[in-house]
Amino acid sequence: MDIELSTVAEATIVRLSGRFDFTTRNQFMAQLDGALGKLAEPEIRVDLGQVDYIDSSALGMLLMLRDKAKKLDKTVALQNAHGQVREVIGTAQFDRLFSVR
């Protein structure tokens, strides 16, 4: 999985690509833990447009990100999910926990 961080007006965009699963846990958490405290923007948008597979451990990582962001008065939104990724997010009812765009 590749992770790219960029900034727009009031949000940090976290663009993911490839498989988002248990094997990417350390990479995802290390990169975002290192950046989270330095982000000035109030919203983090996780762009899933290039993710072709997601599993339950990835859902857990998103929940951990949301909890850490909340402690820093930031929100997390999910965007551009499609196919299997959209289906998994819908089945897990993540639209109740995140803004899903």
C-alpha cells in the first residue's frame, strides 16, 4: 500500500492505494502517528479511491485513527470508496461513525 499526505484548505488528505489490510498495519500507523500531532487542519480525509481491497483489520485502523484524531480535536472523513471497499464500509455501518463522501 502507498500512503500520500497532502493538504487542502481546511483538511489533510490521506490518499491510500493498493491493498489496505493487516499486512499494512505497521506502515499505516507509523506514518499517521508521526504526522497526526503536526497537522494543523481540523479534518483528515482518508481517500480510498485507489484502494482495491480492505479487510476488518483496516477498519480497526480507521477506528484507531478516528480515536486519536478526536483527542486532538480533529475529525476523520472517508471519501471515494468504491466496489468491495464501499461494500465493506457499508456492511460495517461506518457511515454511522464517519462522514462518508
